[in-house]
Amino acid sequence: MVEKVVKFIGRDVIEENRKKAEGLRRLYDEAGVAVLEFLGGPGSGKTTLIERLVERMLKDFRPQEIGYIGGDVATTLDTERIARYGVRHVQINTGGTCHLEVPHVEAAIKALGGVDALKQLKVLIIENVGNIICPFNFPLGAHARIMVADVAEGEDKFIKHPLSTRVSDIIVINKVDLAEPIGININKMIEDAKRLNPRAPIFLVSAKTGEGLEELYQHLLGVINSSRKG
């Protein structure tokens, strides 16, 4: 009996978050801002990747047209790195929760200046807490959910985390410059990802060397432009 109750509560919480996420999506659309959510495990290179992408975005957008919400259990370290570029930014510290939820984002938008501030943005980046499992179960209404997996995590990363792979809109295999030195078969990673999620484009990237960054950026720019028109 207890087991059934626990399972029911879990489904109920996830479903309630999904409904709230739909409300966030409507808010984004009404404000005319494209939202990109970056998800991945600790050390996968999410923040460095976002830094490189923001550098590229600044050739097309003004700093005040870019927003960043950084999610972490503690510290403001990642947000400090992004804030150096002059973009609008706010930090969320969950205090122990392993993922962001809709109320976190709602509070962050309020801290940015509310709906009026949101309308001034063209793109809002959300960096979720470093975790390869929980954040994927709690969507935040983003126009694109970007899964970042690095080769050092192992070439079996996608098959070990099939749900996370399936719900992603874009898959980034990061740190590809390390694949050969540590003996990782990138082709296997690509095949596994495609089998689990044939609809998501896959980008091979090195945030350190710049390999694949322009291709990824051009795809994201297409998402930004189509989302804002919608």
C-alpha cells in the first residue's frame, strides 16, 4: 500500500510541474524571448560551453538582450563567469535540491525585473544544476533542452541514461579533443544517441579548442529566431 502511494505522489509532482512549465512557455512566448536550457552532469562543461556561445552571441545581440539564470546547489561561481560578459544574470541556489523547478525560474525572472525585463531579452539561457537524471524529469518550458555530455564521462553515457537522452531536443558531445587520448569511441556515442533519440541533432564540440562551436551556434540561432517569431 505504501509503495503505491509513493509512486502516485511521484507521478503527481512531475505532472504538476509539467503543467506549470506550460505556463512558463506561454510567458516566454508572450514576452518574445527564446529560452535555451542546458542540462548535464557535473564537469560536463556546461558553463564553459555557455561562455563560448555567449561570446559568439555578442556578435549578433547586445549584452542587455541576453539573459542567464544559473542553477547550483551552492556558490555563485558559474554565474560570475557569465556575468563578466555584461549580460543580464541571476543565480539560483537550491540549497540541496538536485534540479531546478518552475518556482525557481519564476523567482529568477522576478529578480531579473519581471515580465518587463523579460520582454527586453531576445534569448534567455538557463543552466540547470549539474545532474544527469533529476533535471530531465522537470521541464522549465524552454524552447530547446540541450543535453551536454562529455567524452570523459564514458562512451556508454547515453545508454545508461536513456530517459535523459530521449527528452533532449539537442545533444552535445563535448570535449571531443580528449576522445583519442583517453580511448573513447565517439561513433558509438553517436550511434547510441541516435538510436535512443533519432529526432535530436547531435553536435561534436570542444569548448576548449572551438571545434564544432560555430555549427552548434548556427543551429541555436535558428531556434532563437524561430521561437521569437512564434
